[in-house]
Amino acid sequence: MPSVNESAPGTFSFPVRVYYEDTDTAGVVYYANYLRYLERGRTEWLRALGVEQFRLAQEAGIVFAVRSLNIEYLKPARLDDVLAVLTELTLAGRAQVTLKQRIERDGETLVEATVRIACLNTKTMKPAALPAALRNTMGAS
């Protein structure tokens, strides 16, 4: 069940189980699949804030796209592990947000990432300002 992390206020936690399809022949999560887990964490963070990305595109004419990603793989996850994808807003600019994310297993950090997300106009695919209400919802100042 997704939740706000009690030990780190402002951090959203989303659980993910590692399935066979996520692993290589050794039963270790294939490195690119961590990106999927991070994406799910960001999507569920927005959903927990009451933001549905499809509706945002339809009603506000904006979408989000990853602009940059810095990731550190520290330890492997394995088949059947239950992971927590933690997401925390660190910076909200006019047309982009920066999130700190990590993937943990039983409180041990396996992956750390910093993700910059651009807010884009759906018609032009050029940068667009984050709506004030969305910035407030995200807890940005």
C-alpha cells in the first residue's frame, strides 16, 4: 500500500515486488527495470496527491518528461524481493521539478536516483509553466 514514509516526512513510499520477468538468468533485477520502478513511484506519488497524468494532459494541456537522470546502483535486488520505491520532491522550478528517489529492501538502499522532470505543453512539446495549483499540491514553495 503506497504511503507517506513515517521515518522521512515528505517522502512517498510505493511497494514493488520483483517478478521473474524483471530478472536475468541469475535471478537479479536487470538494471533497466529499476527505471520502471522509479517511474511507477513517481506516477503513484502524483496519484496520491490527487494528480492523474491523463487528466492533466487533457485538461491543462501539460505532460511530464524525464529531462535528466542520475542513478547509482548500489546493491542488487533479486527475484521475489519486496522493494520500496521512495520519492521526494527536492526542487520545483517554473517548468521543471527535481525528485530524489531511492529503492530499498528492508530499509537498505539498493538504488539512488536524482530525476529532473520537465513540464511540457502537449501541443508544442516545449517547456510550460507548472500550474500554481499543481505546485501547491506538490508542496513546492
